[in-house]
Amino acid sequence: MSAAQWRRAMKSGGSMPAQEARVTALPRAVASPSQPAEPPPAHGELPRWLGRLLRPVRWRHLVVALLVLVYPFVASPFFTFQIGAQSLALGLIALSLTFLGGYGGMVSLAQMTVAGFAAYVVAIVGSSSNTAISLGWPWWLAVLVALALATLFSAAVGWLSVRTEGIYTIMITLAVGVAFFYLAQQNYTLFNGFQGFSKLAAPTVFGLDLREPVPFYLLTLGCSVAGYFFIKHLIRAPFGVALQGIRDNPRRMQALGFDVTAHRVAAYAVSGFLAAVGGVLLVWYNGRISPGTLGIGAMINILIIAVLGGMKHPIGAFIGAIVFVLLQNFAIDLVDRERFNLVIGGVFLAIVLFSPDGLLGLWHRLRTRLGAPFPTRGSGRIHQR
């Protein structure tokens, strides 16, 4: 309706059509300052961000939480330290790849490189067996510096690779990882060559020796749980939703005004921080760092872990890590020492062939057959709860 028609209708005592009246009144209702966007929580209620975080908690989550807490007190030191703590540290590094690949559509092979970079910084800045190179700073300061530099390093890798897609991104990140591997192997002034650094044990905090199996397991568990819930919250935040939109259709998101390159570089920085935390835990677990820790085999192992568990949900990284560590430790009992990797490769090939979504895909199929369909998240289009 034009302005002249509206004036004639009002002079004649008429009224606007109902549909146009609703459309005209809608902006005033939205823009009204007296109407808050969301009513404040009532007294005694949880904050909304905490409620959104705890909303998907079900009985099976409580059972898993109880199991992982009780596990170190009933398992042997070998299973607590060698299986549990190692799985959580590797799962945290794989979680960084799951976030990049599953929610950002960027498969990076440099996640273990970022973790190894953080481990080398801890050795160089902190204390190690090589007193001629290590600066001897306090452990907490060395960890903070390692996390900060590794995050910047990951952002720089992302800045180099985000302008490509698909196989080209994989090749660029692989080239960065191989270049850093040979740099660490051939440089003796800063990285001590192929020998690396040793005597990099976990510290003692408030009288608690983190080198013991149970305290170190609880440390890795706390870091892993924090990383898991951080990613769960981030993928529902505006940044995470925009990142998933960029994954699905970057051109359309660019046309809507989103800076695609900045979002992707920020995603690399977030993943680099997670990988750096896992790298610090891993160097404390091994007690040493050398170029072999971050070689091509280690880079591929992180990809195997992420694919084994499934990249549609953050928990898949930890499921894949548990399966990988169990196979790595006990496959040698099934075949010869030189051929235990054949079992790992066979399991990986079988899961990829029969369930492209990893072990989580098998779980989803089982729940569907039992009559309880599981909502898909992560890969594919954005699903709103």
C-alpha cells in the first residue's frame, strides 16, 4: 500500500489490511527498549550459558563420568598411566583436528607438529638434561610461553593454508610438519639435533607429585574435560555457527559480510591451543622430546585417531585415542613385533570401509536399530537443537 492510499484509507475511516498492519508493527515490537531480548533468570536458576551446556547431559554421560573418575583408583599403574593418561593426551591433540576438520572443513596434518613445537618450547625455556640450551625458567612460566607461542605458530600455519581447500590444505600442512621435523633434526644450537631433550618430568604442585600415575591421570583428565566442554560450547556460539556456515558455503558467508579468512585463521589458533596443551602433557608423559616424536608417522597417527573415533562429535577424538593406544600396546601380543602395525592398519581400514563416520557411526546405527535415533551433529549441514 502506498502512502497516498494509506492516507485516503485513514480519512475514509478505513483501516490497513491485517497482514500489512502486522508487518508494520513488527519492527516497533522488536525495537522496543522496554521488551528485553531474553528475560533474566529467576532466583535460584542456573545461568543460561550453563543451562545450555548441561542441557544434553543424560544418564550415560553420568555413567561415563563416574567410570573415568573411579578408573585410576581400581586400575593398575600401567593401565592408569600407560593407557589412560596417554589416551587422554593424544585425544586432546586429536580433538584439535576434529574441531578443524569436522566443524571447519579443514583437515590439517600439522596438529602433532604444533604439539611438538609446544613441547620443544617447554624444554628450551624450562629445565632439561641439556643445561647449555635450556634457560631454566619456572615450569609454569615455561608452560605459559609454550602455549602462547604454539598458538601463534598454529595461526601462522593457518594463515598459509586457509586460502586453499581440500588436498592442497593437507599438502601445505604436511609440508610444514615435514619442514619442522627436519629443522629439529638438523639444528643442534636450539633443538639439540636428533637427540632432543630428556629429563622433562612433570612438576610437583603444592606437594603433589604429578609424575605419579594417579595425579598425572587426573591432570590429563581435567585438561581433556575442559577442552571437550570448551569445544562443545564454542560450536554453539556465534563463532562456531559461522565457522560451520563457512565450511558449508564460504562464498555465501562472504557475501553475508563474514570474513572467511579471519574465521579460519582463528579456528587454527583455537585448535593450536588445544594441541599445545596436549603436547605439554605428552612431553611430561614421555619425559623427553625428540624429532621422532613429531615425525610423519606421528602426524598420521593423529589423523588415524580422529577418523577412528569419528569427526562428527568432540567425544570421537577420545574414543579413537583409547582404541589406538590399546591396539598399540596389545597388538604385539597377536602378531610379531615387527608387524603389529598391520593390526592397527587392518582395524582402521575395516572401520573406514564399513563406517565412514568412525566408531561413533557404528554407535549411531546401533541406537537407530534399537529405536532411539541419535541426532547428528558437526559434519554436514548445521543442525539446531
